[in-house]
Amino acid sequence: MGAAGVAGDKVDAMTSGRVVLAATPIGNPGDASDRLRRVLASADVVAAEDTRRLRSLAAALGVSIGGRVMSFYEHNETGRVPQLLDRVRAGDEVAVVTDAGMPAVSDPGYSLVVACIEAGLPVTCLPGPSAVTTALVLSGLPVDRFCFDGFPPRRGGRRRTWLARLATEERTCVFFESPHRLADTLAEAAQVLGPDRRAAVCRELTKTFEEVLRGTLAELAERTAEGVLGEIVVVLEGVDAAQTRAAPEDLVEYVEERVRAGERLKDACAAVAEGATLTKRELYQAVLDARAEAD
């Protein structure tokens, strides 16, 4: 056995006094690793985003959960962290799982990782399936440089501001979206980013009805207008910096958002312009013009 195999066995043998972020299948239980099965069976505590889904997964994997099962989701995460830290200090292994994929990536877990680091307590990761990279490689878009941007803002104004920031993004961008907001997001993206920007809508990845829709934003907005079902990941093409220049008016709302948060107008313009292909003066004038029109 090579050195890597020996090291891996030693890590698996350490079953106390640590937090294990354990990736779970994003759809197909067959993607679960042997390490996930062992951790679910041996951990002293399993902190789960949805305890019912955890038990369903364990049943599908033929695993009997040996430790205490605790809920660990968005609305109780902050309160649970001190309890979980106490269990780690007492020498317990705490496994953290979410409904699908990697904990802490648009799911509970980040606050626990930070707390462990600050407290000097061990935390490790059990890698596994990822909706982000799965959608990326299936999209047919460039994969050499990419970014992940979670979920878009729900409100129209904030979402439009978020989209405007992607006007100059050169990397392929991956984000999640709920099925009932997808059509509106794609239609607005076509308006802000241009109808010909390429994208892919990846639905129900690794599941029976997996589907990947590829095309321009305009085409995808039309194809999803009647609604879609399931878990959605969107992959958006980056832009060629040599050919694309942000329109100042597209970034006005983003500047105003920073101003409402307490930033000086000139400072907000400078910060936004720094990440776009335009000058601070152009953006400042665009804000003044927009305010004049509003009056």
C-alpha cells in the first residue's frame, strides 16, 4: 500500500474529537462513498440539515446510524454551534451533513467551521459529489476559470444589480436558482447581459430525470417560461474583456445600494468602477443623471 493509502487509513481511524464535513449524494445514492457510510455509522453525533432526509439516505445506503442525530439547519445553526463544540471538546466525532452536496456551500456548516478554527478544534472534510462542478462540466462552457455565486437575490432590483455585476465577469459563473424564480431570472439576465450570452440550465443532476438545457439566455428564458421542476443549477458564460465594456447605467443601482448602506457616493463609484471597464467619473455622472431623471 502506498503512502497516500496509509495516510487515508490513519485519518479514517481518528474517530474522536473533531468535526467532519461529510458530502452527501446530490441525487443518486449510488454516488455515496464508503467513507460516508463509515462516518454515518461511527460518528458520535450526526448534525443534519433535515433529519428525515438523513434517515432516508441511511436506509438507502444500508447504514445504521450509531450516534445521536441532531437537527442543524439555517434557523438553529447559530444556537447549535456551542453544543457541537462542547461535544468535540469532550472527544466526540461530529459529522455534519446537508440535504445534498457539501456542507457550508450554500448550506449550513460555515459558522461551525469558523468556530472550530477559532477554538483550535480539529475540523476535516469528507469530499464527495458537488452540484457546482457537475453542472460546470456538463454545461459545455469553458471550465478553466469559474466562480460560484450561490443564489441570486430574490428581489427584482437587487437581482438586477447582481446581474449588472456579471456584465464584466470573465469567468464562467455557476449559481443556484429555485424553479419558480428561474424563468424571471433568465429573462432579466437576457435584458441586462444581452440575449446572446450563452448559458446552461442543469436540472435534477444525477437523478432519473436529469436534464441539461443549453443555449442563449433568450432561448433558455423562452424554454423555461412555462415553469420547471426540481433542483436547478445555472451555468453562465463569461465575457471577453477585450470585447465587452460595462454600461455605466447598468451599475447605477449597485452604487446606490452601497450609498444606502452608508458609503459616500464618490467612494462607492470608485469601488464599483475598479471592477468594471469604465472610469469613476463616468459612473459618478451616470448616478447623477439617473437621480435627475428620477426627480
